[in-house]
Amino acid sequence: MTYRPAPFFANVVLVVSMALLGVIGVLLAGTVGSQQSHALLHLTRADWQVDDAPGFSNPAPLQDSSALPNTWKQLELPLALPIALLRQAEATSTRTTRTTWIRLSVRGLPPNPGPLALYGIRIKTDGTIAVYADGHLVHRAQQSGPLWNSTRTPLWVQLDDGAGSKPPSEILLRLEHTRGAQVALSSLWIGPIDALRGRYGMRQWLQQELPALLSAAFMAVGVFALFVWFRRRDETGYLLFFNLSATSFMRGLHFYVSLPIANDWFAWLTVNSLFWLVMIVHFFLRQLHGRQLKGLTCGVVVTTTAIGIATMPGLSIVQNTPRVTPLIYAVAALLGAAVCLVGGVSAWRRSNEGRLVAVGIGICVLLGLTDWLLQNNFISPEGWYMGAYTNAVTFSVFGVLMYRRYMHAIGEVEQLNASLAQRLQKREAELELSHQRLREVERLQTISDERQRLMQDMHDGLGSSLISAIRSVESGGMSDDKVSQILKSCLDDLRLALDSLEPVEADLLLLLATLRYRLEPRLEGTGVSLRWEVQELPALGWLDPSSALHILRIVQESISNILRHTRATEIRVGTSLEGAGVQVTIEDNGQGFDVQKVMANPSASGRGLQNQRRRAQAIKAVVRWESKPTGTRFVLWLPLQREPHAA
């Protein structure tokens, strides 16, 4: 019996496992944070200024902060420049840019023998990032197509190689950006590479690599659902699940890989995939709770279509999709909240799975809202982009749905198997009872047939002989010797009938040995010797009591004819294999006879030969006689195999 944990126990195990993973993560983070922390310098104060520029330009290899205008202002890090949300929505197509300079003093850096690195949680701009150490360019990151995403990529700059290099005393950051861009910078850390690599690796893994892994896993399960749908076309839930995973994968694809797609089309794809997600979830919820919700469905479809057409490159409806992206995301958040609320209310009393999906989508909307606030500088740039984990939430919710359905399907199969096993057991019992009844009927029929056979044999053999003897005695025309001979013949018939009932186990020699035992006492007083020349023979599987009686009567009739008519002094009985059967031969040295004449003459002898032939035909055997003046040879051929219907 297979052990299956109860649902409550399984949930407890799941919660404990997740808690252990969380504790391990906290311990790792604490270890990373405390590793050589005494050698690190946390930069939270800086000077900054902003200059106008005609466009983006390449950073100079040398740049001293003293060469810049003396308009520096002090600030506290993290830095989040004033929000320009409304200006983004109303921005024109001007290419005028700005350059933000940030100067940091690192004179209090503890002495370190190894190479140094600069680490920052987040630096956000839409242009080139350049880092100078004591006036020398040490890092440059330039916007390069859809893969560019500095908001999720931690800043990591190696300042020197550690081979006797002097630690820098000043760090200068150059951030290029458009006028409407939200620029942000977290606080920075400077120190040995070994001490900072753990912080950078943890942030990189949690912000990019882990979400990428979860997104790929979600997509893999979606492909599996698609193949399931190919085999079960009537269950559209699997197709919706694939569309959901594919759209989620597409939504965050630009964070992990580079695709050969133009920037305008990539922006259109990433923005509209969010609306596609909301629409797919809405149709999934409709399937779960069973309500049409025509008004909400029309609103979702019309809004998704309108946003897709309005932001499509080449139609000139929206000139610059990235500038209106914050407003579009706000619309997507409102639409997702409406789908979540209406779907949750509709499924509250109709579907547990619908409630679960509604709660999961609500969590995704909240996570997306935090991203929107972070992207637009409403909250500190040192926060986390939680939208990266929406795929994990969606994957978990729909994974639970698939698990529930899988377990439900297994339960149904087990119930069906149990029902089939019960029906099979019941059927087997019925068949066993029927078989017992048939065996009882066959046993009774066999007993009846055997009784009928014995009665028929006794009537034909013993009965007719006794009647003949009675009539002869009553008429007084028979001597005592003749009467004695008839009575002995009757006794032989009775013994043959009894001998045929003995189990011979398909052994012809054993059957003939029984007949020899009966005949030898009668032959002793006649002066006739009996020579037994038999050899081993294969078993005759068809040798039943009825067939055994036929064989005994045929052999007895042949020996009786020899004793009555041939005046022989010797009888030889032999057996041998002949073709597809066995044969019994009986030879004597007495007077021969004309076989054809006797068979044609309706005398007593003729009737005896005819009886032998009739009995042989009844068991599919063959008899023949070879008679000469010096003796007669009788042959009985018996088949090794016989048709089942042969009597």
C-alpha cells in the first residue's frame, strides 16, 4: 500500500520547507553583509550638478571635477531627482539631453592591500553612464538596444588592479539622460573586491538570475500544457495556461537576453504583453467560475486592442511609447485590479480555484504597483523590483491548479480502478459459481451417460445371451454343456463391462493386460496356448471407459472366434506402432476361412465380424482380417489422436 500524506500534513511540510529556505537566504545574506565589513566605506553624501547638452556624447577619457562649473550642491544618497510624470506624457520629440554629475569623496577609505571595487544597488538613467576615479575613466555603460536595463543591474566597477595602485580619493559619476527621464542613484559602497563581490552577487542573483530561472521554468511547464492540449482539444484551460506562460516569459525577456528587434517594436511588445496577460487571466477566471461577464470582457478586449493599436510603431498615434509608458502601466494596473476584483467576487462561491487565481493576480498587481512607484521615483531607489517575481507568483498559483487537477485525475483513476476491481471480483465470483454448476452438470451427465452405456451394453450382450439361454432351457433342446458355455459367456460380458470402468490412464497395454487376466483361466482347459508379444506404446489420450469397452469387446470377439471355429492350438497377441497410430494383432495356427464370404453371409460368424467393424468405426479405428489355410491374422489399428467429437 502506497503512503500518501494528508493535505494538511503536506501543506505543513511545504510551509516549513519555504521557511527553511528563507532562513538559509537570510543567513547567507548576513554572512555576505558581514564579511570584511570593517574594510568597506559606505558613501551616503555627495555633490551634484546638472548641465544641459545638445545630445548624447561619448565620455572623455579624462575628466577632473575641478574643470566643471562650480555649481555643486550637496545631497544625501540615495538620490531620486524630481518626478516628471506629467512632463513625460506631454513631452515633444526634442533630442535635448542633460548631464548629471555626481562627485563623491573617498578620502576616509581604510587601507587595503587588494584591488578595490565600487558597488551600487541601482543607478537609473536612459543614457550613458561613466565612472571616473581621480579623473580617469574606469567604467562606461552605454545604452545598447532592448537589453539595456540599468534599473535591475547593480553597478559594479573595478577601480584598480591592486598591484601597488594608489587608492582613489575622488569618484566622479557622469549620467546622461533626456529631460523627462527619472534619474536615480542608490548609496554606494567602495572597498576590496572580495568583500563586495558577495553583496553584488546576491543582488544580481535575486534581481535577475532567479527571476530568469523562474520565468524559464514557467515557460517549460507552459510548453508541457500545450502538448497536453494537443491531445485534449476540448480542455481549453491548458491552451490558456500556455498563452499565460508564453506572455509572461515574453514580458520579462528583455531583462535576460538580447533579441534582434527594433527598439520601438520591443517597447510595444513589452508594454502590450502586460495587457495580454490581464486578458488571458480574465478568460481563465471566466472558465473557472462559469460566468460570462460580457461587459467586463468587452472592456478588457477593447482596452487591450486600443492600447495595442495606439502604441504600434508606424501608425503615428503615439509618437514615443517609452514616454507614455508610466501612464499605460497605470491603466494596466487599474484593468488588472478590476479583473481581479470582479473575478474574485464571481468565483467566491463558485470555484475555489477561481478564488486562488484572483488572489494570485491581486498579489501580482500589488507587486507591479511597487515597480511603478520605484520606476517613477515615488520610493527609494534602493528598494526591490518585486515585479520580477510576478512570474513566480503566477507559476505558483497555476502550478497549484495543475497539481490539484492532476491529483483529482489520479483520484478518479484510482476510484475507477477500484470500481473495475470490484466488478471484476464480482464477475469472477459469478464465473466461478457458473463453472462449479457446469462441472456439476457435466458430472451428472457423465454419470447418466455411463449408466446408459452400461445398461445398453448389458442389454445387448448379457441380456440377449441370458434370454437365449432361458428359451433353450425351456424348450429342452440344449445340453448342459451348452448352457454352461452360454452362462460363461454372459459372465465374460459382465466382467468386460466392469473392467472397462477401471482407470487405465490412457495405457492400451494395461487395458489388454486386464483382458489377458480374464482369458487365461478359460484357455487353460482348452489346450490352447496364449503367447503375449507386446511392446511399449504411447498413451492414447482419448481412451475413456466407453472406448475401452469397445476395444475389449473387439479383442474378445476375435479370440472367441478362434476358439469356436479354427481348432487352433496357439494364439499370439502383439502390439506395435504403425504410422499415426498403434495396432493390435491377433494370430492363430488354426483353419482359415474366406473373409469375403463370411462377411457377406448373415450367419452368426458374419454378425460377429460386422459387430467388430461397427465397434471399430465408433472409435475411429480400423479392423482387417488376413486368413490363410494355415492360420488367420486379425489387425486392430487405433489412432494416436482422435477428433473430440468421435464417440
